[in-house]
Amino acid sequence: GLVQDLDRQWNDLVKFETTMSSSKDPSSDFSMMTRGDNVDSPAAWQGLSDLWKARLLLVGAAALYGTNFSLVKHLGDIMPVGISTSLRFAAAVLVTLPWLLKDLRKNDDARMAAWLGFEVGLWNSIGYVAQAVGLDTTPAAESAFICSLAVVTVPILDFCAGKQLHTRQWIGVILAVVGVAFLELVGSTSTGHTMNTGDILTMVQPFAFGLGFWRMESAMRRFPDHASRMTAAQLLAVFLSSVAYGLWAIDMPTLQSFPWNEWMTSSSVIFGILWTGIITTALSIYMENKAMQTLSAAETTLIFSTEPLWGAAFAGLVMGEQLGPNVALGATFIMTACLYSNLGMDGMRNLWQGSMSSLASFSNQRLDPVGANKLPL
């Protein structure tokens, strides 16, 4: 099945690349990935292929999660947030619960890994609830770009833990703040929109999710073979937190008065719950956790910084949202902050040159299929 295929792919990757420290500079890794040294060497070619395969898998997860914002906003327009999040994560828990329960009583490591995953889930639950409530008043595309600030949050947490930050990471923080200012403040003067509780809750996302990334990195270093178990534990924590929030926000008479039959027979509601619960949450978190067996939190969040691009595209396609000048400019600052804080100018240049080199090589292979056969498989 899908999970077994993912396990095989990632186990092959783990054999190639040893666990990276969170203090490792991601720009040096991207430089290694993108430069064209020794491309004729079978070992180098094989290593490059595996690394790009891993990162493209994460880009796929980011694309899936990018669809999350519009669908969560759609569900929030139909039913209260406490109900939509509870149903969404109930679906995710039902799918992943066997991962959590397998050999749980027989293995001390399994129990500790489950507990660490549960802790990460508690942090993530703050982000998920804040996201869902914030989307009631905040456009999905704007929420997606603000969520991507988790890329900047992780280095700040490293700094709080005693690690030295690079100058480019401080510059990234400043660029990110400027980007948020364009999203929230410039837009409010031009459109008459004033910052409200939903906007403030939306800005809770990067801190909650960034802390979840940061703690999960440590957990995966300790228990690299328990990614699926920690995924299930995370989702269980978010589900319980969502139920608790729903019971706190909605009284029982109101809860009983909702049109449950109408909701549960609506194809759009069922699709939204299953998609956001199983695909964009359970599957995406599983892929993310597997990645963190080998990648640092900073690099993982860097790759996930492509998520708002997918989110904005999907919001425009499905919700009809359009990016105003202030949102486009703010998004540019935020994306620049995400890239520059993790790669620096040299890393961004190497990434660009390597991408262009890869495109040129691909074009040459298409034009010269005989010569392409000389490349090692």
C-alpha cells in the first residue's frame, strides 16, 4: 500500500544520508545538491537523485497542505470550527490509530515516542485551531503566507536554546516582519479592513507550528524508527484538543440543534472532512515526520515554505480569491525571508544555478536520447 511504499523509499534514503544536526547550515547542503561537480560519477549521481527525490516528496506534501486553507475555510462557513476540526481529525485518527497501538505495551521506546508525538500534537493543535478560527475573517491565501513564517520561527527557537544565529537569519526575521506588515497594515488602510481577532489568531500559526517542527526534530533524532507512531500520536492529541475546544465553545443545546443530517449527507462536507483529515493532515504529517529522520527542522520548514504558493493558487482557483498589491508584496517579502534566512545569498545563487543546470541537462537529454543513455542509472 501507500504507507509501505513510502516506508521503502525513505528507508533507502536513510541508508544514503546520515542524520543531520539541527545546527548544520542548510545553505551548504543546498550548495552540494545544486552544484554540478562530478556528475559523471555513479555514486554522486545516485546521491543527487536520492536527495532530490526526498525533497520533491516534501514539495508534494507542501502542495497537498496548500489545499488545506481553502477547504478548512469552506468547512468553517458551513459549521462551527470546533465541529469541523473535531470531525476532520477524527478521520485522521481512525486511519492512523493502528500505527499508535502496534506493540505499544511491549516496547519502552514505543511508549516514549508516542508521548513525544503527543506533545508535538498539543503544540500543533494550537496552530490548527488558530488557523481554523482565523480563516473565518482572514483570506485563505493570506493565512497560508503567514503560516509559512514557521520557517523563521525555528531559527529563533534555536537561538533561545543557546545556538548562535547567522546574520542572514536575523535579516530573514526582519524581512518576515516587513512582509506581515504589508499583509495586515498596508491592506487595512487601502481597503478599510482593520485588524481583528481572526488576523491575530492567524499569526499564532507560525509560532505553534514552528515549535512543533522544532520539538519533532528532537523526537525524530531519538526515535527515527517511530515516525508513523508519532504521526498517530500527534493526530490523537490534535483530535482531543479539537473536541475540548468544541465543547468549550458550544453548549450542548446548541450542539444538538445543528443540522447534522444535512451535513453528513452533503458531498462537499464529506469530501472536505476526508480530504483535510486524511490527505492534507495525516499523510502530510507522516511524510514530514519521515523527512525529519534525515533533515533538520530548518531545512524541512524551508522546503515547506513553498506551501503558501500552492495555497494561494488553490484559493484563487476554488475560492475566487485575488491577491491585491499589498498581499503580493507582503508575500514576496515573506518568501524571500524564508529562502534567505535558510540559504543566504550564496545558497540562493547555487540553488538557482543548479536548477538552471538541471533544466539544461534535461533539455539536452530530450534532444539527444542516445547521449542521455550514457548517464548512469
